[in-house]
Amino acid sequence: MARRMTGKVALISGAARGQGRNHAVRLAAEGADIIAFDIAAPVHAQGAPAASPADLAETVRLVEELDRRIIATQADVRDADAVDGLVERGVAELGGLDVVVANAGIQGIPGPVARMTSAAWQTVIDTNLTGVFHTVRPAIPHLISRGSGAIIITSSSIGLRSVPNLAPYGAAKAGLTGLMRTLALELAEHSIRVNSINPTTVGTPMLLNPINFTLFRPDLENPTEEDLRPIYQSLNALPVAYVDPDDISNAVLFLASDEGRYITGVALPVDAGYAVK
């Protein structure tokens, strides 16, 4: 069976671990070469343990193990110049660009708006919304030169149905819907498709960490993942606590490949029914 991404080059942000790494490995397994970046360092008000340079190096190892090329570097999506430079370098070395997976994001520190600092708000907005703009903008001329392409933006189920205590995260993810739809209209004449994926809870370090465990179970001294499963499951219509990174990568591959060639401007929930509950 022919691999679906043979001859393609994909740019992926937030690729050091979690969903971003999973997407890089999945697209590489289908034949794509990868341009990858991640800040791989702590961020103010991140709300979850930070990825590390070792995590990004592991992504490189996994892609190369599949006999695919990868250009990877530490870069902050808030730094437009750094992202621009990586895109130009990656395109020059790998010969073009076909797919953008704008995946990088942080949770932020949960809490009510009345107690939120301006700095915490701005960090989440700059990373989760403006960072997607920084990722997509330098890629557009290269996609146009190909005569086709796909942009996949990682939004969230919270972008479709809000929750309390995650205002900057929810605002940024909802904003991505507007950005995605605008890009879909602007780029359609070039046969470039633009969609978002809106996951529910996903079993990655962004979700499964002591900070979140304590947030949701403050009644326990040392809450564990098992203590949180009933709470996570209560968010979804289907009886699952969270989906796997593979479930999101399946959707990324579908939208990036010719199988999704006529799908654009869509916010695709991969959310176990979260948005309709």
C-alpha cells in the first residue's frame, strides 16, 4: 500500500513531545520529511511541566529511525523571527513545504479571571493564538508555490464549549476558529485547505501531570491519574477519560492527505462528544 505522505514536507510546532511528537512520527511513517520546532523550555504561566531539549532530540531520533529527514530546532512560537528563519532553512534543505501542523500551545495556570494576572493572560494568548499566526504566515508563500497544501491547526474542544477557570486558553482556542476560517477563504484559490482539530482531553503530559491532578482533586494530598479518571470521563459523552495522541494524529493525517482533499474551513471535533454534552 502506498504511503500517503510520500514526497511531502510537513512543518510541525510543539514537536518535542505529546501530540506534536506523535504527529511528526505519524506523518514520517507515511513518508513525509519533517521541519519541527519547540521551545523545549519553561514558559511563564505554562500550567504544566515543560518539555526539554532531550524531548525534542527524542522526536528527531524517532523520525530518523523511520528513515525520514528532519530539521529540528528549539524556537519559541512567540518569536516570529525565529520561526521565519526555521521555515526558510527547512524549505531550503528539504526542498519545499506541503503541510503545516500548528500544534504548539500551553494550558496556562487555571483560575478565575478576577485573580488572573495580565502577564499570565498574555503568555497564553501569545503562545496559543499569535503563535499559530507566526507558524502559518511564513509557510503560506511556500504552500502557494507548490500549488496546493494543507494547514491543520490544533484548537480544542474548549474552543467550541467553554469552561470556567481557563479563560485565556478558551479565548485563544476560540480565536483559532476565526483565524482558520479566514485562512480557508483566503487560500482556497491556491488549492490550500485549512482546518482545525478540536480535541477533548488527550493523554499527554499537558493533561496528565501533578498540577492538574491537584487542581481537580484538592481534597487529596497526592492525587494520581486514577483519582482523576472519573472527572475527566465526566467531561465527555462517550465513556472515556481521554483520547490517545494516535486519535488526533489519525485526524491530522486524514486532513493532510488527499483523503481530505475537499475539506476546508472545518473545526473537526475529535472529542468523544465533549462539545455536544
